[in-house]
Amino acid sequence: MTRRKLIAGNWKMNMKTADGKALAEAVFDKCRPGLPFDILICPPMSLLGTIAGMNRSAGAVGAQDVAEAPKPAGAYTGDISAEMVKDLGAAYTLVGHSERRTLHGETDAVVRTKAANAIAAGLTAVVCIGETLAERESGKTLDVLRTQVNGSVPPDATAGTCVVAYEPVWAIGTGKVPTNADVAEAHAAIRAELGKLLGAETADALRILYGGSVKPSNAAELLAIDNVDGALIGGASLKIEDFWGIAETQQ
Ligand code: PGA
């Protein structure tokens, strides 16, 4: 199965209007139809509607999170439902990023509810998972990943409605990356677990991204590893040279 690579930028809590629009414009300018990979940018919610509404011939826009609330509208002060995100013109949303899990106490069950809400609203959910340094050092990485896959990925997910992003927590924003062998082992374990949950055919087609300190200088190597179907990029997605430098390794 050849899976089309997905190069995704997670802007996190960065960019005000002028800078965000300029960066999105620079990305969309390079997103010509016929590119051999897919591009996704996930700006902060404050810019989601503006950027999702911008003219482009290719390139998707996603949110960084959606509400856990059981209804698409109602008394949930401060929350933004998946339906609202879809209504703004977004096609994707991240869910369960490690910063949400750590800073907002999101459990696998919360993440799965958010992913299910996203899918029900017609979005593709990018479900983020990954082990902490302590978990890696105590040899628990693969167990943690299997538990997170089972707990966070809705059992009716398909390759069209779900993407998994493997992001070792200790590699996010630190400049550290796992060895190629460790990435290969993690991605293979994730795909095997997805196979048990969703069936072999779906698991084979579903994209598994690597995230954590991806930059132009290591992207070609990381993206060539078996079962790595793209990248989720934080820091390096904030500069067009870096973001496109990563994408271009896949030309
Ligand atoms: P980083 O972040 O590329 O800055 O390590 C990745 C992420 O958090 O998605």
C-alpha cells in the first residue's frame, strides 16, 4: 500500500493576524495542484476562519483541538465544537496533542471523544500519541503506545477520517529525535495495534505521522522510515523556509 505523505504544520499558540496570514499565503503559494504529498496547516483558533477561507488551489487547514462536549452547540463556555471548526472551512483537527494531555489533563477517553466528535462533524482527526521520557527509559514505550491507540482512536475510524501522529513527548521542541530503529519499531507497533482495532485493511491505509523536532536537515531520513507517512511539525512550521524545506524533501 502506498500512502500519500502528509506534511502537517502545528502552529500552536503562535501568530497574530498579519504574520499568520502572510505565512499561510506563503504556504498556499507553494501548494500547486499535482504536488506528490498533502499539506496541512493548523493555525490557532483565532485565525482558523481567516486562513481556511483563503484562496488556494491545494493545501488543507485544520484546528488544533475541538470540544469534548456531547453536543455540537450549547452551554459550553469557551469551547469550539467540531461542527464549528468544519463550518469555518477546516478539513482536519488535531486531538490529544501531548501539550493538551499534559497541560489540560486530557485522558485517552477524552481524546477519543474529541476524535469521535471530529469524525461525526466530517473532519479528519489527527490523533496524537507518544511516550514520555520516563516511559521510554523504563522500557514501556510500546505498551504505552498500544494503550493510547486503543484508548484514543475511535473504533469506527477509517483511513479517510483518521490519522495517527506518533510524537515522543521528549522529542517535542527539544531538538532530540529517536533513532531510526526506534521510530520504525514504534510505527510498526502502532500499525499492528491499529490492525487489531480497525482491521488490517484500514490499518494498512491509515497514515501514521512522526512528530518531534522534525526539521529540513532530518526530514528526508525520518520520512524514509517504514510506516512513516508524513510529519507533524511544530517549531519548524513557523518559518516558510523550514516548513517548505521539509516538504520539499518529498518532491
Ligand atoms: P516540534 O513540535 O516540531 O517543535 O518538536 C512538534 C509538535 O508538537 O507537534
